[in-house]
Amino acid sequence: MDYIDYYKVLDVTKSATEADIKKAYRKLARKYHPDLNPNDKEAEKKFKEINEANEVLSNPENRKKYDKYGKDWKHADEFEKAGYDPNQQQSRQQGGYQYSEGDFSGFGGGGDFSGSDFSDFFNSMYSQSGGRNRSQAKYRGQDFNAELELDLKAAYTTHKQNLTVNGKNIRITIPAGVENGQIIKIPNHGGPGVNGGPNGDLYITFIISNNSDFKREGNNLYADAPIDLYTAILGGETYINTFDGKVKIKVPAETQPGTKVKLKGKGFPVYKKENQFGDLYITYTIKLPTKLSDKEKELFEELAKLRKS
């Protein structure tokens, strides 16, 4: 079996931080997830490789062992027994014992990992040996990734929703104010652990669609509000739509097109901050009258003459 470069699999460097590894894993896992690539064997294979690489590089102990032995992984078990560090400039001849390929017969048998999708390389590198039953090694289940599409109005309120992930129904509470692209972790709802290991987690990426008249930027909302010519000139009142219903506001006389008004606290709810909201910014547009009567035209002409005099 061949050595696997897990850093190359996740497209990160050996100096990558835990955050770098997590980010790279989530990006690739979403790209190659079987739900998004049905009947694609190559994507399924890639998805398994990504999960295996994450299992090693996201676990400090696994990563330490992997970095320590690298391409000498076939000798890892015997090295650890002898207290040998392959990264130090020492001879392989210690205490009269010569380390050679022939001394490791039986190493890397693969073990009996029922239900595991790990490669032979992984099983050989991280299974328990030395006469102990390798099948007793415990491994955390793989993380699942799913996408959930919500309308902007649905994201405005806290609500419960049923999901089907990997054939299982899950009921989750979605907090108000969730943002487009936001990822929420649902602990223990990923793949089952191996040999009694803990379950993986479920990561849900929210896709927020917007079928409203509002534009959302963070917790603030933006919208245009048309008013008629006469209200703009003489002043008056108009009604503004919000997610909470209509709001009546005063329009000052001689309001110009493009005038902006802030409605404090009428924006989007702040995620997991009860009773905290962003603001709603309104931009006035002026609706000009059409199909004028002869009398109206006459009055407008008089107004024009007055403005010129």
C-alpha cells in the first residue's frame, strides 16, 4: 500500500493551523459531498479521502504521529516500541537490533474495521498492534455536510424545521437572523463512530434566497419607498412595508427624490441576540402623475410660469 499525503489531499501546507485545516475540509467536503454528486464514483472516492485526511490532520495526536513518521509509516509501530525518532539523525542500528523491512512482517494487516471507509494506509498507521485486537480501536464518525435553503422572510423569525440527512429525519431550531452562507454545527448527528467511537457532527450551510423588496446587508435592510408628487411637494404621510407589517411615517414638505430615511430597529434580527434588530433604510422615489387632464396641464403651466417669474 502507498503512502498518502494528507496535506496534499486537503490542499494545505504542513504549517497549516487547525483553523486552516477545518476551513479546507469544509470547503472540499461540500464540493464532493455524495448528496451533491449522486452516482459519481470519483466524487464519492474523493469525499472519503477528504474525510480520512481530516481525521488525521484535525486530531492533534494523529497529526503528530503522521508528521513524525511520514513516509517511514511502515516502521512506526516498532519505532515507538524502541523509542526511536526517525526525525533525529541517528543510526537505525540500536542495541544490536537492525531495523529492516523484513522485521515488520505482519505489520499493516489492515485490521477489522467494520463499517470504516478508511484506507489500508490509515488502518495500518493508526490501528493498535503488538498482539492487541486492532478492531478495538475507536474512531470518530465522519462529519456530514448539508445545505438548507431559506427564504429571507423565514430567516427573520426563529422556527423549527425538519431535515432529512443521510436517510434520517432531524428536527432543528433555526435561530432568527441566520445569514447566507452561515454554517451551524449540530453535534453528534454525523456518521456513526467506529467500534464505539463518538458520532461525527452535522454541519448545515444556510442558503438564504430573497424574494422580498428588501436588500439585506448584515442586520440592516434597504428598500425604496415611492411617494406621489404632491406628497413630496406639500408633505404628508406614507406607509412603509416591514417584516412586522406596515409602518406610517411623516414625509416633510419639499422632499427630494433619493432622500434617505432611517427607521431604527426595523431591520433584521441580530443572530442569537434577543430583541436586538438592525435598522431599515428607506430611499424615497417620486411617482410622477400621468394621463393629465386639460385642467391639470393648465395648472402645471401656471405653476411653471410662477417659478420663472
